[in-house]
Amino acid sequence: MRFGIDLPPQFKVFGAFFIYSFCMGSMFPRLPDIQTAMGVGEGQLGLALIGSAVGTLISLTFAGRFLETIGYRRVVLVALPLLSAWYALAVWAQGPLMFFLLLLPVGLTIGCIEIILNIEADRVEYAIGRRIMSRAHAFWSLGFFSAGMVGSFVAQTGLPVQLHLLFMIPVIVLATLVVLGRFEAAPHRAGSSTDETPHFARPTLPIMMLVAVCLSAMLMEGAGIDWSAIYMRDMFAATPFWAGIAVATVAGSQALARFFADGFVDRYSPVVVARTLLGIMGVGILLVFFAPAGWVAYLGFAMIGIGSSALFPLAMSAAAQQTDRSAAVNVAALAQFSFTAFLLGPPLLGYIGEHFGLVWIYGVGLPLVVLGLVTAQVLEPRKAGKQVAAE
């Protein structure tokens, strides 16, 4: 007998994204406390955070065959609670090197979850005949927003971060069983390739163009998550609660925008939506860079959240719908570059923040916004005639 609620497939996808990000997002509002406890600067903390990026890259490179063999259902039901346990273990680290090493299994688990949930969202999207990718990622943002709010309140109470994340484990276990206890993987897209996923998903030219479109979003979203709390503490002397609210602001505005993104994409086209979001994100970066007061910085973080909202989901949908290779290969190829940039880039920006000022963590995103504006045309759906001719 299987435990859990029998939900429509899209609701299971939404729930999985929420639980995943709620688990993942619990540590980031507490980064100021972790940094203070270790007594290190932004540069050393950033290098330590790379541990999860290294683990993610390894997982995205080699996990495909493992996931297909074990089965998506088994992996999801084990990986989500395991991710919570890895985070709870990592925050006991006494120094940056140990923190780096303990974040490696975090990244390995993230890579498995990331591939499964994005492929599942694409397959369910195809099965029910309407877009859900952006909404699925909206639930990811909503989970991060919820974790940011909870983390802000907990940080203000002074509860040690170790106990905070330890208490998260039974919460994630229960949520996984209730929402995903009856989860079953959706069938493959009709007509898509089912070739075996290689260890390294070689990027094609269209995939690299998609990386260019969403790179600024991945980097600035990651910068908002990793450094916004420390930015508010150091730049505006924010209390632990208000420092953590900066993380929630990025994720909350992103979640709100993602809930409505699919409708705008259907109405105006992916290219128009992408360029509009890139423009909003560019303005948000400028506000954070030049912020004369805390409320201006919060407004900038909100605009960064909105601007980064649908670019990665749009790119993921475009990658999964490529017919030259299997959806798993193309999703892995895009994720290996863009999602690793989400994890690897922002920690490395810690060195920039430590040596040139925290505002430059965000200032470096402006050239990438311009790159996205130039390459956004790749999101244009291919004409049926051209597609047939190519075949």
C-alpha cells in the first residue's frame, strides 16, 4: 500500500519542485551566521560553496544511466529527504575546507533531482497538452521564498543553524511521502529519441545559444540567493531577519512572475517575453548597484527575481523539445552549463565582492544581460515547414 495523496501528474511535479527548493533554500538565509561562525571573508566562503557545484556537475555528467536503471520514482523518494540530511550535516563544518567537502554530496543529489524533475515537467507538459514548465519553476521559487521566510524568522530567534536544518529533515521526509508517495514517472514524449544518455552531454550550437540566453538569469539568481543576505547586513546593517528577507524577496518575486509567465509566453512569444525579462533584470541590477537606501536594494532584488523568472524554464523547454537527441541528453547538456553556472558562478563572485565591493557581485551581470538580449532569438519556435524540411 502506497502512502500519500493521489494528485494529478502536474500537481505532483509542482509539489516536487516546491519540496526540492524548500529543502535547498533553508541554508541560504543562514549564510551570514555560517560566515560569522567560520570567521572567514566572502572569498573563502564562496570557494567553500563551490563544493555543491562540483558535486552537481559530476552528477549531471554521470547520473543519466544510474537514474534510468534505478527508476525515477525510487530516486525522487530517496533523494529529497537525503538532500535535507546532507545540508544538515554540512553546516556542522568548522572551516571552509570541511564545508566544501560536505557540500559535495549535496551537489551529487541536486544533479539527480534536477534532471528528473525537468524531464518529468516536460513529459507531463506534453501529456496534458499545455505549458507547465514555468509554473513548475514557480513552485521552485515559492519553495525558496518559503524557506527564506522561515529562515529569517528562525535566524532572528538565535537558534543555531545546525539545529534549524536538523529539524528540517523530518519535515522534508513527511512532505515527500504525502505529496509524492504515489508518484509515477510520466511516459516519454511521442517521437522523441530514447537513445542512451552519454556520460558527457555534448553541447550543440542551439544548446550553447540557449545557455547564452539564460546565463545572466542563472548567475544573478544565484547571486541573489548566495549574497543578498550578506549584502544587506554589510551595506545597510540589516538585522538577521531583514537580511534573510532579501533572499525571500528574490525568490518571492520570481515565484509570482513564474505563475503568470506561461500565459504571457503563449500570448506574446518566448522571444518577446525573454527580452522584456532581461530588460527588467538589467534595471534591477542597476538599482542594487547604486542603492542609496535599503528599500531601493529590496526593489532591485525584486526586479532581479522577476527578470530571472522564466528564462531558464524557457530554455529548458526549448532544449527538451529538440528532436536530434533524447530529452535527457539535451536537458543534461543545458543543465551542465547553465545550472552549474548558477551554483559555481555566484560563489566565485565572493572574491569579487571581497576585493572590489559587494555591489560588483551584481554589476558583473550587466554584460550577460546584453548577451541574453542578443541571443534571445534562439527561443523562437521553429516553423513546421522548416522542421519537416530538416527531417
